[in-house]
Amino acid sequence: MTCGRTAYACGIVALHGSDLSVNDFAAAIGREALAAEASFASIFFSHEFCEAPHLAEALRRNAPGLRYAACSTAGEVSPDGYAAGHILAVLFSDARFAVKATMFDALGSRSMDDMAARVAELRREAEACDGAGRGSLFALLLIDGLSRAEEAVTSALHWGLDDIPLVGGSAGDDLRFEKTTLILDGRTASDAAILMLVRSQVPFQVFKTDNFVPTSRKLVVTESNPDARRVVEFNAEPAAQAYAEAIGIDPQTLGPMSFASHPVVVRVGGEYYCRSIQKVHPDGSLTFFCAIDNGVVLTVAQPKGMVESTRDKLLAIGDRLGGIDLVLGFDCVLRRLDAENRQSFRTISQLYRDNRVIGFGTYGEQFRSMHLNQTLTGIAFGRAAEAAE
Amino acid sequence: MARGPLEKLERINAALMERVERSMDQQGNAFSLFQTAIGLETRMRQRTDELAATLRRLEQSNRALNQAKEAAERANLSKTRFLAAASHDVLQPLNAAILSVSALIELQTSERGHQLVRQVEQSLSTMDELLRTLIDISKLDGGVMRPEVAPVPLGALLESLRSDFAPIAAERELALKVRPNDHFVLSDRTMLRRILQNILSNALRYTARGGVLVGARRRGGLLSVEVIDTGKGIPPDQYETVFEEFHRGLASPGADGGRPAGLGLGLAIVRRMVQALDHDLSFASQVGRGTHFRLLLPLADMAVAVAEPRRKPPADPVAHHFAETRVLVLENDRPVMQAMAALLEGWRCSARLASSSAEGFELLEEVGWTPDLVLADQHLDGGDLGLDAVELLRDRLGWQVPAIIITADPSPDIVVRASLLGAEVMRKPLKPAELRALMAHLLARKKRKRASVWHRAARR
């Protein structure tokens, strides 16, 4: 029955709710879009709240002039903190933002060259658009978290975007791993990605934060199906078994909670990057949220100090921006699970609320040209615009 | 399914080797894209560092550039000074030479001697003209000569051009007509005079029969000054090149008694001045029929023209004493007259030239122009004497205008008459430095006397 509304100084308005009909929520978006003079919105919704076609239909009826990019989630981050089964709409006021968006579908069969060319075209459009005057550009990406195409897409986008900073998240489906959905201006699709190029008069800063302490235990991928992101064997043993042994738990109890609390990381260029496990199959193989390959050496790690490292990162960003007005965040679903596991769920939720982080729970996060796991990536908007008024 | 430890190690080893080999391949799969992305990220950070370093270097080179710019500005300033000095130092000895040569003429007794001296004089004045023009061009190009735009009474300017060119036109039996007008235009007086003078000079030079008509008419808010000749015209293939340096048309036969056809710099300097003033110059021409030049000038509002005092030219370290001093030159020898005018112009005097006392009186009719000083050659056209002319002028003016009589032969008679008149006598050949010193002395004395002069003017 209620729809929460939060207006930020930078010209963004967030609407969120769970116990109302999709039609009522769409009507609220329609009213708010007119009131805030916003012609573009990003919408993150749980499949528990509604199905994509219903949302598209409700928006067509209630907010006919609004352009929007939407995706399904694995949890939401509302202005009140962590949420589940919700819907969150982020409206960009035309006074400060100008958004150009495009959808790439059939990711499995799309050529990277086409994508890079389309991005370059979108970039020209965004650079030419005069809606928000002379601000700076950033890119937001929403991508099907089950498409297994994030690495290819972020690489292709990087070709076209070059130095325009990109952040994004992989759409989820509440850990069902069946189907995620994306919508751009009423057009729904899976195996798809939406790229938004935003010209912003509001100062911003993109960031990523993660927290891993590697152990000495190594797992070498000895047999795998890279296309399916499936590892059959670690160290010449069935993957699930080898992993369970390495983290010291019973293979039968393996699940998202254990993957969240015992991530495996790969060392590239002197730093560790998490390669998150998505699920365990009955044959003892493991599917990942990201690309894997034979011979990749994974290190078992512990995600220690998430609260501290997240707080430190947000503090540093706030210092650089002169105060955070709003963070649009892409928060890995495994962080949330790990937080629950460690009884720091409320602390993180409070930290997000205090720092005005809103966004959704992802199956993977994109930062510049990288596809990452078990991180928080995001874009923070400063308060300078507030002072300018 | 159970494997021995050795077999496991072998499989791990094989997987690692395969991985290492694959990482050498160019063909990437998704995982290598991830690796590449991280590599990109690392490179991006490096690039950021490089950019920061580049920025620092840029800042440094900006500072260096600024220093260089300041040095260049200083150099430009010294170039300005050099040009000012050059125009003075190069032209002054030349003018002195011309003045000396004019004295030399009077000492010649043989026809052959006269002829030789005339030729030397001719060459010197050509050199003078060439140097002057080259200096002007470099001043214009160097941005040293900047227009000082003010309302200019066009009628007076055209009339003074007419009187300058009338002798040349008469000599060549050409008609020179200037239609009177009373418009004020917005321009730089000196540059505008030069532009019209060069156009007029060309028109006369390339006209054998008929003559030149100068007139002005309104065109909206603009005034179109037209110089129309019945000369040989400009062939179409030269339309582009007439304004280029050292372009010369074929002078009309018999023009100017053997004078060269000009230096080909006249229109080059016209073009530069027109550009500097942002005026509009165009021409139409028909070979064998004549050429019609049209200069479009902005009209000045009369009220503004009267209300707005003429801006003083910037102080010239060389000759600021004489700024705006009005000098009437009575001299019948044309090259000497020009040399004198050049000298005075170099001292920033405003000089008017006349070859007889009658012509001098005509000049006085021009509104608002009375001389601060008179320079008179003792021997003038029509048998006039300089001393007589000065006496008549003083009567006309109603006050004892300072005067300098110039003569090659200062007989006791002349000296006595001059001292009775209170006029100074200078001997040919004139030395510019002496002339300048004497002028400064007379003008300073005049300034002290000015109050009483005004009283007298008021009583009349």
C-alpha cells in the first residue's frame, strides 16, 4: 500500500516498495516523473514482486512518456537498506542528467565488433545531446547474470567507451538461477544487456570495493567446460569434493552460503579477484558466475572485514567528492549472504542507509572493463550540485 | 574412479601446462578476456599516471611558453622601437641629403650640372619613397601601426589631396576634379589620407588623356568615396595581383617626365591599411576605358564629430615635443617640399604645403587650420619671396606666427629684414637636427606668449 519516496539533492528521486500492486507503483513512477521532470528511470525489481511483462505493461499505461531500463534482481538495496522482494525506481531529472540507452540482445551470438560500433554511435549521441549541458559522461550496464557473456560484453563496451567510466551489475533472479529479465522502454529480453550513457552535471566517482584474505590452499582447474563456466575437476578430483575438502566442510552441505563465506580467488597482475561459485551440480561439478578455464589456479580465500573495507571505501569516496549525496550500487548477492552468515547484515544495511547507497543484489559486478564477483561496484554522486543552487 | 597421488599430480601438471600454453595464444576465450580486462585496468592506471606526468610536463612547458611569450613580447616591443628608430634614423639622413641636393642645385651654373643634380635628387626621393613604404608595410604587418579611428572631415582631406596633386595633374595636362562634400567619416586620418593618396597617385600615373574625378556619395549608413579615371584600365588577369607587392602596370607613355612607373607598393599598402581599418575597397575596370575605385567608409555622426575631441597619438619618444604642431611649409621645389613634409611628419607635426604665398593663403581658408609655425623658402613660385609671404600671412592671421626663412644665400639684406620681422634665418643645406632645435625654441617661446595672443584675438 505504501510507496517510499526519497529525493536527493543531485536531482535523482528514488521510489521503492513491496506491498503495493505493480500498477500502483507504475502510477507512482508516472506521477513522480512528471513532478521531477525526469524522462529516464532505472528500475530494479524482484521477480517476487512482479514479472517483467506486467511491469512493462503497467509502465506503458501509467508512465507513457518515460524511457526506462529495468532488470530483475537478487535482492534490492533501498533507501532503507537491504531489502528483498521489492521494486526500486531511480529517476534521473532532466535538469542534471541526460541519458541515452541501448539494448544488446542475443548476447550468445553477437559479434563484439557490432557492439563496439553501436557503443561508439551511442557515445556520439550522448556527447551531442544538450539536455544536461556540458556535464561529464559515465556508463551504466545492466546485463543478464545467466548469460555467461559478461567478459565479452565488458571488453566490447570498453572498445567503444574507452575512457568513459563504466559500472554495472548482472541481473539476478533471487538465487533461482532460472531466468533473469531486462526491459528497455517496454521491450523485455533475456540473454541481453542494456547500456546507459549518462551525461551528468553532478560530480561523480565510480568505485569498487572487495575484501579477501587468501589462504595457502590452491585449487587448479584440471577439467572444465569454459563455455558453460563449469568446473568438473579441481586438482584432478571432482570439483565439489575438492572444494569442500579445501574449505573443510561436508560436500553435501555445499550451497550459496558456503560459496559466499569461502570464495575462491585468482591472482592476476599482483591482485586477487574473486571467481564466485554459482551452484553445485549433482555430478559434483561447479558452475561459476564468471569465466574459468583449464589450468587456472584458484586460491581459497576468506572474506574478512567487509564492514570495515566498505566503510573505508565510502569514506574515501566521500572525501574526494566533498560528501556523498547518493550512491548507485551493484552489490553482489554473495556479500549479502556472507553478511548474514557473519551477523553483520544489519551493520552493512545500516552502512548503506547512512551512505545513501541504493541499488540491487547482483550476480556479478562490472567495473570499467572488468567483470567481477563478490564486490560492491557503484557510482557516487557528490553534493556539489546542492551548494550550486 | 579413485586416482593415485602421482596420477593426480600428472593431471594437475598437464592442466597447468595447457593453461600456460593457451595464455600464449592470441585467440582468447572468456577467461583470457577477464585477464585482458585486468591488464587493461593496470594499463589504465599507468595511463592515469602518465597523464598526470604529461600534465605536469605541460604545466612546465606552459610556464616555459609564457616566458618565451614574454620574451617575444619584449622582442616585439624592441622591434617596435627599432622600426620607430629606423624610420627616423634611416629617413632623416636621406631627407638631409635631399635638402642638401636642393641647395646644390642653386649652386650649379651649367645646364649639365643642373641636370645631374636633378637626377640625383630624383633617385634620392625614389629611395625615400621606397624606404618609407617598406617601413610602413612592416609596421602594418607587425601590428605596430594601429589605426586611431575618429571622425575625419572628408571634404577637407580630399581638398588637401587635390591641392597636392593639382600640380602633377596640370603638368600632365590631366583634369583633376574633386567634388566638394561635408561628410565626416570614421577612419584614421593619416591612414585614410594615405589610402586615397595612393589610389589617386595611381590613377594619375596610369592615365594619359582625360583625367581623374574624386567624389563621395551616401550608401545607407556608409559613405562611398569614388576615384574614377579615364586611364588604361586593369586587365582582368591582373585583378588578383594589383594589390600585391611590387606589382606594376605599364605607366602611360610620357608620364611624369621620365619618372619611373612607381614602386608597385602603393596598392599593397592600401590593401593593408584598408584591412587594418576594416574598410571595404573594390574596383571595376575596363581596359582602355578606365578604372573606378570605390572605398566604403562608415559615416560619423556630426554631433559626435564635434563633441569628441581628437585623441592624441601615443607619445613618441623621438618627437613628442612637436605632436600636433601645425606647420605651414612654403617651398617651390617639389622634392624638397616632400622631403620637408616627410621630416615634419616624422616629428609628428601636421604639415601643409604650398608653393606660393597665394596657395598658402588658400590653405588658411580651410576650416580650423592655422599654423603654429611657418617654414618658408626665400625663393618661391611666381617670384614670391619667403619674407614677403611671412609678412602677408602674419597680417592675415593677426598675430606674429613664428617663422623660419630658408635660403641658400643669406645676403645682409635678407638677414636685416628677417630680424626686423622677428623671423629666423636658416642656411641651406638644412641640417634636420638644427631645424628641430630652432623649431622647439620658437614653439616654446610662442607657448609663453600664447595668453597675450588670445587676448588680442578676443579684442578683434
